[in-house]
Amino acid sequence: MWRVVVFCALVGSTVGQSWVTNITDNLRDGLSRVLESSVVNYSTPVINVSYGARVEFDMRAMGHLYNSSHTIIDIIANKQAYPEGIVWFSDGNLEVAPLHEKWKTLLAHYAGPVAVIVVLVLLVAILPLTGLFWCCCQWCKSGRRRRPFDRKYDACLKGILAIVLIGFLTLFLFGVVCAFATDSQLDTGTTNVAKTVKSSVHDVREFLNATQAHSRHLLVTNYKELEAELNEMLTSSGQTVLKVLDDFTSATSVQKLNGMVQQLDRVPEDLRTVQKSTSALRSKAEELDAGLRRVKALLHRTLVACQEKECIKLQEKYRLGQLGTEIQYNMIPDVSDLLSNVSSLLESSIKEDVAAGLEVFSGIKQTVDQHIPRVQDAITDTGRRLANVADNITHAAGSMSRKLAQVNVKTDEIQRDYIERYAPYRKYVSKAAAAVLLLIVVVMSWGLLCGVCGKRPDVYGTSDCCNKGTGSTCLLCGIAITLFMGAFIAIMILIYFVFGVTAQRFACDPLTEPRDNRLFADVETFVDFENVMFNNKSDPDFNITAVLLACHHNKTVYEVRINIHLILNLQLCTYTFLVNEL
């Protein structure tokens, strides 16, 4: 037995190192198999959302005009809303350069629009005066050149003037179409302002409701599914660890090894007893050897002295002279070296090492049993915190939805107090301008048609009403209407031009392409979007431009770099089992 104990003790250190390596690898493999086999089947939320807003624009067969209007505006006006150095920000305040210092820069920047405005203002001032002078000349019959009728010259002049007049009428007809189309677009837009705002607010509220429903399903329902799978996985992992541990401890008999090592204290004493017994045995063997030699000598002398027949036969039969009395002392074991080795082994604290190893392996079971409930409690606590987060999201979405409901009330007030009250006047003025253009086109077209196709009136006045005289009268009426009402048309064109170019440069262009836009760059300098939204400043790439470009690419709110950690700090508890340290 003591030989087995000593052998196990001598090879224990080498086997122990291999044992720890094997159990670590097998624990890792077993846990990996458990994790790979654990797949969470998340349920999908069923949320019905109906959005009412429609991004539609009826061009009313004016698509080419709308598409070319950007090119025309780019030719007339600079692509930047204002020149550099006019607006800057100092200590959070908006600063504007004095007009008397930058008027040359402003004039050079707005040269195109200013030229158009000057031309329109001159037309507003000149056309009524021109009409007045023209009427005076017509009524007074002054300035009329009388000459003999030249059939060839008059026919050529009539053809040239007809072509020129047809060209002008074509332009006027184009203006009539633009006027009525513009009036229709303005009328539709003004009428549908409240409806569009309400539809947009409704869509935003639907989105907020869907967002809070999705977040609750994600943070509560899906997390419960994850929690159930995690608990099952933890149980399986614990069972895997215990099974691998039991297999390895059973294979190497650690408990038996520890029991045998604990008995090593008695081995030196037993070996000393064996050593003493061996020494006593050697002493007794020497005494026995001396006695046997004396007996042999005495027996030999007796047989030699005896001459009897039986003595002679006995001596010949057994040959007592050859009887050996030497004892084989080398067959008696010498345990001195073995006693020295065992003493050295005991002095090397093998007992403590083996006991500590067994304690470590026993502690693995206790560690697994202790940590699994702690991890499960942490998972449950995280679920409660995520439920609180879902409640906060629901509260925030509900609060925003209630605020948006107030927007509908304000929209109704604006619709009632401003649009319904003042929109008809704009409609009447716009339709009047379009009607004037249409009247000019109709009168002058009729005059041109009568002048080209009608007959000359005879001296008896028996010709029809559609003769050249009627055509001349219609042309004169068309010219009079153009001169007297042209100022009104020019004013309408001026208003549309100023508002159109201003809206294009200060609103449409920045929202359509915010990159390389001076107005948008200054707005971002003045407004720290991340700080305004989340009271935080950690991402320099998070700005209005990035959000707007992401919206242009039809990305969702979750992809527009509005990270959830900027709104809610979700800290999940993580418990890691360091298998290598077990």
C-alpha cells in the first residue's frame, strides 16, 4: 500500500498539470456547445400603422417649366443666399455687417435679381405713361403718317408685323398658361395647408405610437423571451460544468489521491519500523549463522569419529560437509533511500498542494451554484430597468403626441383667422392678373386673325364685322390694355419673382442640398443640434446636415445617428465566467 501511495505522490504533480489543462479545454468546449445551441426565437410585433401623408405634386403639364425654373434662377441669382462675411456669430449672438460698409458686396452678389427688379419697376412706371401718351396721340390724330397705298410694300410689312405679333402672342399665351397654372397651384396649396399639416401631425403621432409600441415589445416582451432562454442556458451551462468536473474528478481519482496523500504522515514511521526490524533481522541472522556453523562443525566431527555402518551411509547420503549455512543478506530490503525520498516529499508541502487542488475543484461546484442565481437575479433586475425605460419612452411619446395635438388646434386657428380671411383676396388678385393676360391674348389674337384673313371695309359699309378694320380696332384695344394693365402684371411678376427667388435660395436650396451651402453652414455654427436635442456634445458628425441627408436617403429615425444612448443610458449588467481562472 505504501508503495502505491509513494508512486501516486511522485507522479501527482505531472498528472495534475495535464488534468487542469484538459478540464479547461473541455469546459470551454462544453460551454461553447451550449451557447451555440441556444437560439432565441423572438416574436414579431403586430402593429398596424396607417400614414395619410402623400408626397405628390401635380405639375399640371408644366413639368418642363418647373424643371427649367431652377436653371433660370441659377442664371439670374447667385447660388449662395448671401455673400461671405455678411453674417457671422460672436459669443452666441448673430451679427450682421452694416449696410453702408458692404453695399458694394451686396450689390455685386445680388446684381441679377436687382437688375430684374429694376426692369420690372421701370415697366411699372413707364407702361402707364406710355399708354397715356399713346392714347393722346391716337385721340388727337397726331403723328399719323399719310402716304399713298403701296400694295407690294404694305403686303411685305404686314407679313413681317404679323410674324412679330404672332411671336409676342405666343409669349403672352405662355404667360397666360403660367398665370393660371401658378394661380391653381397657389390656390391648391393654400387650401390644403391645414389638411397637409393635420395629415403630417397625424403621421408623426402614428409614428410615435408605433415607436413606443415597438420599444415596449423589444424591451419587455422580447427581453422576457431572452430572459427565459438565458435562464435555461445558465442551467445547462451549470450542468455542463458540473458534469465535466465530475467526469474528470472520477477519472483521475482526486479524492482517493487526497486520501492517500493524507496518509503519508504514517509512511515514515512505518518505514522506520521496517528499518529497525531489518536491522534486528540482520543481527539475528548473524547469530543464527554462527550457531549453524558450530552445529555443522560438531556434526561433522561426530560423523567422522563414528565408524558405524549407519554413520557412513548417512555421511555419504547427505554429504554434511557440503551443507551451506550462509544467509543471503542482500534479499532483505534496504528502505533508507525510500525513507529519505518520502521525507523530502513530505517536506515539499505536497499535502497542502493536493488538498488545495481538491479544494479548488470542490470550489468550482460552489462557484457555479453561487453565480448562476446571481446572474439570474441580475437578468431579472435588468428586465425591470428595461421595463422602466419602456415606460419612459411611452411617457415621452405620449407627451409629444399631446403637444402635437395642440398643433392641430393652432392650425385650425390659422386656417380660420388668416387663410380663410385673406386667401380669397390673393385668389382674386391672381385670377385678375391671369384674366387680364387672357383678355390681351384673346383681343389681339382676334385682331390678328381679322387683319390677316378679313377683307377691307368698302366705302358703303356693307362688309361684315370681321374685316381688317375690326382687326385694327382689336389690335389697338389690345395695345391699350397692355399699356394700362401692364403695370399691374409687372407688379404681380415682381412679387412672384421676389418671393420665388427668396424662397428658393433661403429655404429650398438649403433643405434640398445642405452641403456646401453657406446659409446652412452658418445655421449649424449658431445652432448646436446635438446639444439642443440631447443636452450633450459627444459626436462632432451629428449635425443638421447629417440628419437631413439621411432623411433624403429615406433612412429611418433609428439610422439617422440618433443613437438611443443619447436619449436613454441603457447599462446592461454583464457577468463573465473566466473559465481559465477556474
